[in-house]
Amino acid sequence: MQVHKAEYLSSAVKLEDCPKPVHPEYAFIGRSNVGKSSLINMLTDNKSLAHISSTPGKTKTINHFLIDDRWFIADLPGYGYARVSQVERAKWEKMIRNYFSKRENLACVFVLFDIRVSPQKNDMEFIEWLGKNGVPFVIVFTKADKISQREREVSVKVYKTRILESWEEVPQLFITSAEKKLGRDAMLEFIDSVNKQLS
Ligand code: GTP
Ligand code: MG
């Protein structure tokens, strides 16, 4: 699948402010700085659609993009950033939980993990929570350009082993690099196939 048109729609601080749920939606989530916004730009072949920052915590709202008038991308604010107050964290949790449990057009969540970072407690808790709430998700490893092929394989294996401690099977995985445009075709094919199942 090719992307021809990608438009920014809106930034929401709560579910009610999100666009009408008229198209299948793919949400991008993960720790602050994991590369959510960069991945969205890579997939849509657009350098500045989603705002990228070297400072963690850049994305603070639920940002919606309309792709080819047919599907939505939601760029979500990251979690796990240490320099965030308890109050901010509680606000984030409330917004995210509400979004995931009530967003009716949610087709799939892309949960992003930095391929260089070993499985973190809050990442594992987060996918547990998605599973328990019946939210469909797949795992996307980011920043693959930063390590060798061999190191990638080791890292993916560590994640698989860890996930199998609490899951019966490993969810679908994608290995990506926004820098090298790696994994783009595979992710777009996946989105296309889900869109077709839903239409
Ligand atoms: P928040 O919105 O703050 O939660 O961050 P985010 O997850 O949206 O991350 P963002 O896309 O802003 O990227 C964070 C940093 O990682 C930026 O400096 C990016 O340039 C860098 N980065 C993201 N993806 C890649 C990648 O695939 N390869 C490399 N080398 N750097 C990347
Ligand atoms: Mg971001």
C-alpha cells in the first residue's frame, strides 16, 4: 500500500475532542522519546507531519491524522518519562485508559519499544493491560539503525522470552528504523490488510 495524502486533523486532550470515529484508527504509543512521531512521519513519507523532539515528552495531546481519506493515525503522548509530576502522570493515565477503552473505531495499537532497551516493567504492564481490556495490539521495535543485525536478533529474542512469561503467544512484531525507512512496507501492508478486513 502507498500513502498519497496525510493531513493533520486535531489535537485532543480528551476522548470527546477526538474526530468522529468514521474510519479505522491506528494508535501509536510507547515510552517518551521511543520514536512514535518519527515513525508516523516515516510511514506517511512526510518529514514534519508529527512533531519530533530530542526532548522527551514532546507529544502531550492525542494528535489525529487522516490518511488518504480512509484511515486515521493517532499519535499518543508517551509514558514513563521520569521528570513528570504525579499529577501529570495521573492525567495521562486517565486520558489514555479512557481512549483505549472507549474509542470505538480503534483498529489496532502499535506499541513501540526501543530495540536497544531491554523490556521495562511499565512496558510489560502496559501490554498486559491492553490484553486484559481486549485491545488489539502489535509490537513495533524502533531505532533499529542504531544497532547491528546480530544485536537486533538478540534483543527481539529477549523480548519474546519475556512476553511468553505471561502470554501464550507472541504478538506480531515489526522491526523499524525511521532513519533508514526500515519496516515501512511491512507496516503499511499490515494496515492495508486490517483496513480490508474491516471494510
Ligand atoms: P514523545 O512525543 O516525546 O513521547 O517522543 P516520540 O516517541 O514521539 O519520539 P520522537 O519521534 O520525537 O523521537 C525522539 C528522538 O529519537 C528524536 O531525536 C528522533 O530523531 C530520534 N529517532 C526516532 N526514531 C529514530 C530512528 O529510527 N533512528 C534514529 N537513529 N533515531 C530516531
Ligand atoms: Mg511524539
